[in-house]
Amino acid sequence: MIPTYLALNDLLSVFPAIGLGYYAVRMFLLTRLGRLEKGWSFIIVGGFVCSLGFSFLVIQDLTVAYSFPYIFTYYAGTSFGAVGFFLVMLGVRSQYSVWSLKNFASVQIERENSNNS
């Protein structure tokens, strides 16, 4: 039998995961039209994959410990979570490289050089 606190915790935490997956899909449909930069696409796809991984981990709590479904959902959830976090990291890194002060300084120098020419 599943402990009540575990089932309640899973139930309360699965709603934000579903919301994240839903809005990630909606944003992805917009980004495929070229409206956002590459970094945001990584973040959006990574968010969806993390949501999918979390869903597998919630299903794991509903299975018998150390059975095949338990092990499968554990490995699937952990793998999807790791891939999702990696994609989010790439997206944040891409956004950081665009917004870093070093990048702004090089753009400012290029503008000054083009204005002086």
C-alpha cells in the first residue's frame, strides 16, 4: 500500500509538472516559427523533457518496489530528467553568452568603430 503522505506529495507536485509540460509545448509551437532565439528553444524543450521525466518518477511511486515497472520508470525518469536539465543548462548558457557584459562591450566597440569610419 502506498503511504498517504507520498501519494499526496505526488499529487500536489504533478500539477506543476503538467503545467510546465503544457506551456513548454505551447511555447515550442511558437519558437518553431522562428520567433525566439536558439537558447530559449533549448530551455523550452528541456523543460518539457524534465516534466516528462518527473512524470515517470511519479509513476514509479505507484509501482511495487523493485519490480520491472519500478526499475523501468526509475531509469526512464532519471534519464529524461538528466537530458532535460542538460538542455536547460545549454539554453541558459546560450542566453548568458548573449547577455554577458563581455558581449555588450564588444558590440559597443564595433559600433564606435563603425561610427568613426
